[in-house]
Amino acid sequence: MSFFISSWRLSPLPAFVGLSLLTPPAMAFGSSAGTASLFIIVGVGGFTLLNSLMQGLFFFAGQYRNPIFAKRHVLSALIVPLLAFALTLYDHRTWSDFTLHLGMIIVGVGLILLPLQLSQFNQPSNQHADWLLNLGAILVLGISYLVPPCALFAMILAHIAIASRPNTEAKKIIAKPLSYLILAASYALFGYWLFHLLSKFGA
């Protein structure tokens, strides 16, 4: 009898049974609402940060003197929080998760709407707007080598720098080719990343 008692004490079965009774429900480890949280924190957060950088560049470059430009910037930027809101409706676990996600989306929307207020300032046109936009595009392009999707922002900045009119012949000779070089590098990096992304989905 003592043999069976000692073997029962040495057996891992009692510990296994005890741990199984203390195991929390499987729903606690579910992935519900994880996709929405990841998209909002990484996607919306990163987009809002880069979009704020672009807002500063556009403001000091005098682009927001045109109210139509400011409205187009806001409308195009609102696509990301709208996608986040749709994903939150589709993938949320509890009302607390929903309200948390909704609060972060509202903060992002508030920052995106800033150009509508910045366009009210009588900001004069900047003579060095093309250089300022090119420097911003180079900075974003450097970030793109770590996070390739950010190359899309560098493409936008380079396109707007090309559309700006240089006021001197020297700027036309130097700034415009620099914008085209940035644009080519941005397209190449973004296309390379997109090709590898599609190839992974096709595998």
C-alpha cells in the first residue's frame, strides 16, 4: 500500500490534474480583436506620425495657402482611420475593446483634420518650398529602407516638389532633377516591396 502511495506522489499526474483545473478559459488566449489592435497601433499610429510630418512640411512650404490642397490632403488621409473603424466593427471582442479602439481612431482623425485649421493662417508662399519638400522626401526615403511601405509618402512629397514652380533658374536645374531622383528611388523601393509581398501571398 505504501508503494502505491509513494508512486502516486512521484507521478506527474496529480500535478497535471491540478494545473488543468487552474487553467483559464481558452477565450482568454483567443486572437479576437488582435487584428484590429495591431492595425490601429501600428498602421494608424505610424500613418498619423508620418502624416504629421507631411503636414508640417506642407505648412512651412506654403502649400496650405490653397484650401483645395488642404481639403484633398484631409480626404485622402481619412481613408486609413475609416479602414480602421471598419476593421474595429468587424473584429472586436468586448465593448471595452471597441471603445478603446474608437478613442484611438478619434485621436488620429483629430490630427488628420489639422490642415483645415492650418489653412486659415495667412502663411506666405515659401521660396524654398521645393528644397523643403525634397529634404522631407529624402528623410522619409531613409525611413523607407527600414519600413518599405513608407516609400509611398516619399513618392507623394517628390510629386508635389516637382509640381511646385522654382523661382530661379538654379533651382530649376538642381531641385527638379533631385526630385526626379527621389521619385525614381521611391518607386523602385515601393515596387520591390510590393513584388515580394505579392510573391509571398502567391506562394
